[in-house]
Amino acid sequence: MKLNSDDQTLAESKILLLYIIDKVGKPISHNELLELVTSIVDMNYFYFEQFLLDLIEDNYIIKYEQDSMQIYEITPDGKNAINLTIDIVPGILKLEVDSKFKENLDTIKDKYSISAEYSPISEKSFSIRCKIIENNSIIFDLEADAGSGEQAKKIVENWNNNAAEIYPKILELLIDNK
């Protein structure tokens, strides 16, 4: 996206961002929104952030913290603004957004629903955090320590690749009355 002082281009970009947030239909995290928008339209990170701030200042979207994530949601004013201004977005651009939206949203939601990361505590100790997030709410969150960087990497990789099998086993072990 090449932006200059052209007010029409700036307005189109903000409306497009608002349109995408509205199409999501529910609150979305900052990372999910950034990845979704940049996968659908040609918008760099700095413009994205500026447009987001402008939309918050204009009360078209709200930002709040949930489970240590920044969450964005469209306001009634934002919905009204889309209804009044969507016609300035060229039809071909709107069609492109509509056609890429569903596929890209599903891919991003899958990516962010299961996550694991590790960080060093000391030379021989690493903290690991494995999570499952559904509808912007953490439904499973496990923190553990590993004795080596290699063990921590293996745990993170195993969780990211096999969480669908591991999670039910953990629940079963926690529920079992042995």
C-alpha cells in the first residue's frame, strides 16, 4: 500500500480495516487482527497501527485487555460508519477482501488457538508455557520447567504439533480417581 496525503486513500484504508473487524463478528486479538489484515490487503505494520489508533480515538472500535492480550471490538458507531461509508471502497477491493477473508481467518484462528513458548530462567532451567485459546479465552494454560534448552524445545514442538491428542490425556489424568 502506497500512502501519501491523499485523503481518499487514507479513508479507504480505515474503512477497509473497520470492514474487516466487522466481518470477524466477535472480539479479536491484536496479533490475529494484524495477521488477518496484512494477509488480505497490502498494508504495512505502521499504517495498520496508526489506523487502529485513529479508529479507537474516533470510538469506532474499542480496545481492552483480556487474558494478557489486547482485544479489539467494533462499536455501534463503527458499524454505523461502515454502513455510511463502505461505498467509497472500490468494488474490486471489497470483492478481494470478501474472497480472502474466510480462508485467512480460519488459518489464523487455527494458528493462534494452540501455542507454546519457552524462556530461560537460568543456564540449566527453562520455563515452558503451553496454551489453548478458544474464542479469545484461555481454556487451557500449563506452565512447567525443563532442565535443558533441548528439552524445552522438544516440549514446545510436541505441544504445537500434538496438542489435540495431549490435552484430552491431561484432562483424563486429572479427572481419574486412582
